[in-house]
Amino acid sequence: MSTPLPLISSRAWEHPADRAALHALRAIPGVDEIVRKVAGFITERGVRQLFLTDAIKTSDSQRGDLHALLHECCATLDWAVVPELYVTQSTSVRVCSVGFEHPFIVISSAALELLETDDERRFVLGHEIGHIMSGHMTYHTLATILLVLGAGAFGAVLGLAVIPFYLALLEWHRKSQLSADRAALLVVQDQEVANRTFMRLSNGSGAGGTASVDDFMTQAAAAELQGDGWERMIRALGTAFRSHPYYTVRATELNRWTADGGYAAMIAGAYARRGDPEPGIADDFAEAARYYSGKADRWRWNVDIGNAARRAREAFDDAFRGRSGPSPSAEPSQPI
């Protein structure tokens, strides 16, 4: 049974790069217009139609096992507003949270088959609850809609040059996964479960019993160190249209947080609580800079915060000058 974390604030687990990138995204001129136009075109009801046409809502009497796990996750994080959870039939492994005012979680049948234990399922549900509690949903839903419907086609309908905006949005979206992974670990409170879940999501179905978590983590550590600056830059460019970082990268980053003592401190009760004073934007940027000072692999994370903000701002400026690059190819479905 996981230790409850009363009144825990989402700031407790939010990754410094996530907060800094989100501040940069919100501060760029034109973002409000894109949010307003997309949200007006795809309403809350439209989002539900898009994702829930063939889904089953969980309850005490319908997939009661999953419904109970969801409530356990929310109880651990002391979150009273339990989101709706839907199961959809799909051959793609997918777990996501979407919605503007009333977010909900969708998990595919393939994901349920792949994740063999309740703890692994709690990990992915805790990840989505972390997104919801962190207030990620507006931008996450925009990213998901643009991914599903096609950013280029969507921009043509609304008369917006969406591709530059989409790239800036995805840059933040990838960093937000690091925050949600921390929330997921706080839910399951077992690093082995987290590592095994990452391995299973990376490894696919049917081979989980023969895969080694230790070997997976060794591979993750090696991947972080391999390659010269040019090779690392190529890898960074390869993630530009991805909504999620690679699982090896996420596993390494989450284990680093544990090794640095952040996780243990929170389990012991030393965490930010709801109602505590909120740090300012400058504090968030400074924390991100401190976090990455001394880290060897700066190519992978694009952690020069000043340059990240500049790139994002230029992307938005280009969008509203009417410059638009080629439409990206659709990314394969990613689970969490």
C-alpha cells in the first residue's frame, strides 16, 4: 500500500525544465489566439466525440478493477476530483489524458494486455493524473488534437501557420512527461515498477517475461553517454516531431531524480503543499539552470533555457508572419 501524500502540490514533482519551458510557451505572443481558435473549433464535446465513440466508461460495475486502481492513485496524491476513465478497443498501446475543462483518461485494450500487473497499470494511471494535477491539459489536448488530425491540415482550416507552433508545443510536451513520470513514481512508490513499466512499453507485447530490467537500465545509461556532439545533435533532431522522449531517456532521468534524493524526501513528507507561496518565473528558470549545471549530456535535453525560449519565440513569430514548413508525418501512437 502506497504512503498517502496529503495536500501534495504538483510543484513537488514538476521537472524544472518542464516549468521553464511552459513559462516560455505561455509568454510568446500569439499563443492565446491559437488556443482560442483550436478550442473553439474542437469543443469539449468534440474532444469527447473524437476519443470516446467506441470507449467504455469504468465504474464500480464496469471494469471495476481499473476503477478501483484509479481511485487508489488519486487517494495517494490526495486528489479529490477523480477523472473519468475510459477503455477503448485498439491494437495500439495508448494511455492519454485529454479535455479542456473536464479532462478524462483513455487507456487502450492493448495497453491493458501489455501491462501485466496492477502496479504497472497504477504507474501509467498515476502518470496521467500527474498531468491533470499539473494543469497540463489545455496544451496537451492541443498537441493531441494536432497529432490526431494533422497539424498542417488543421492549420489550413483555421488559417494559421501551425507547424512552427506545433514544434514549440512538442518541445514543452516532451519535458512535461518527465514531471508526470515523477508523479507516477510517487503513486507506486517502487522504482523497480517504474523501470519495468518503461521496459515493457519499450519492449512490446509477448516478450516481457524474457526481458531483463537490469539490462534495460544498463542500456539506458549507455545510450545517454554514447556518441559525439554531432551524433547527439542528430538524435535531438530526430525527436523534433515526437510527443514523448524515448523510454530509455525517461527511465534514466527518473532514476537520476531518485538518486539525487528528491523522491525519498517527498515520501518522508518534505514536499511542496497546496497553498504554499508560488515561486516566480525567474525562480523556475534559475532552478532549471541549477538542475542541469554539471550534467554532461546537454544535447539530449536542449537545456540551454535562454536558447530554448528564443527558439520557441522565433517559431511563434514565424507562424504569425505566415511562414510554415512542411507538414510532419504522423507519429506512431505513443502510450504515455
